[in-house]
Amino acid sequence: MSSHTLSVKRLTAPEIRARKGKTPLVCLTAYTTPVAEILDEACDILLVGDSLGMVVHGLPSTIGVTMEMMILHGQAVMRGAKKAFVVIDMPFGSYESSPEQAFQNAVRLLKETGAQAVKVESGPTVHETIAYLTQRGIPVMGHVGLRPQAVNVDGGFKAKGRTAKERDIALQEARDSAQAGAFAIVVEGVAADLAGIITAEVDVPTIGIGASSQCDGQILVTDDMLGLFDWSPKFVRRYASLREQIREAALSYARDVASRDFPAQQETYFTK
């Protein structure tokens, strides 16, 4: 039997959509090949999020992320992921002006990375873009609630759904996204009751981030979950403390170099 026959089958958009109301979807962000390879075993979905602008490149928000950055990291993730369904964020400015602009950029993202779907943040006309893309063969994941790309309009990263108007907007945008053809919807930074209502109202899986366990799945920024930053949002549970472990490893290395304990004999080449 050839190695191709034994290869793992990658999850598909219809399979993700079919998980509505069933075993919760496990999702994390990925930006590099080795991390994608590690996460692939545990995850149903890997998101190449535009959060990479802040997490990897140290930008103050996601606004400065470019198509070229998304493509570079998308290619890296696809080299490491074998099983998980890979979604790539459309960066700010790449889809808002028209459905035609969105289609051209989505095609480029999928062609140049090999990712299986794109994600767009919600807005008054985004459902029209979702419909335009899905009708042309591009799977789309929606995103309602807190919108990182709207940080300048909102005045910061603020939770949504605390007023009646915000609740109505988030719910309607979720409905519109599902009706337009989105196969799943990220619900970010909303109260538990609103997350429950959205999940009950739409017929596609909801993936929560700061939106309670009532959603059909969960996603976190991997670097937050691994404890690589001093601060993380309220909704993050730290499953590791890698920042401190990396710091201690670097200090141990520095001590060994300074004392000439590294490299030792077993780490040194000798003439035969």
C-alpha cells in the first residue's frame, strides 16, 4: 500500500458545518510550520489569523496586516497542517470596498497558500460579500461581535452585546452571515446569553472566543493559551507558561556560554 493511500484526509467545509450541535469544534490560531504541525493533531480548524500582526510582528492592532503577510504565514501553516481544516483571515482593506475586490483577494489567498477557506469580519454589507464568494466556490467563515479590524471605530478592543442595539446588530449579522452561505461563524467578546441566542438562531456552527461554552466550538490565540505574553484577555485559560520557560532557558544558555560550559565535548567536532 502506498504512502498516499495511508495519508490522513483533511477535514472539509461541509464536515465542519455538519458538526452543528454535535461534538464541539476545537480551533486554534497558527502562524508557522512547526506550530501548525504540533497543533494539527488536536485541532479541527487552524486559523491563520490576522492576529499574527500583533502576535508575531508586534503591531498595535491588526490594521497594518497586509495580503503579503497573510500569504507568507498561510503558506507556512499549510506546510505543517495535514488533517485540520485551514482558514485564513482576509486582512483589513482587502474585502470591504466591493464583493469583486473580495473575490479577487480571496482567490489569491487560497491559490497562493492552499488554505481551504477565508474569514471576514462582519459589517452592514458583509453578508453580500459572503454570498458573492460562496456562490463562486469560496468557503467563508463569518465573524460577529467584537471586531478587531474595527478597533479605530470602536476606540479599542471592546466587548460587544452589552446594549440592546449591540445585541441586535450582532444577532442580525450572524443571521445574515449564515443565510448568505457562511459555513461557520466566529462569535467574539459577547455575553453568554447572547452567544446562546446566536447559536440557537443560526443553522451553522458558532465558534466562540470570549463567548461562553454555549457555542458549537472554541478558538483561542495559541500564543495566549501557551502563556507567551505577560497579559492575556479575561476569556483566555493559560494551559502553559512558556514565556517563563523560554526566559529561564535563555538565561541558562547565557550562563553556560559565559562560563564556557557550552559547548561541551559532546557538542564539539574533532579531527579524526
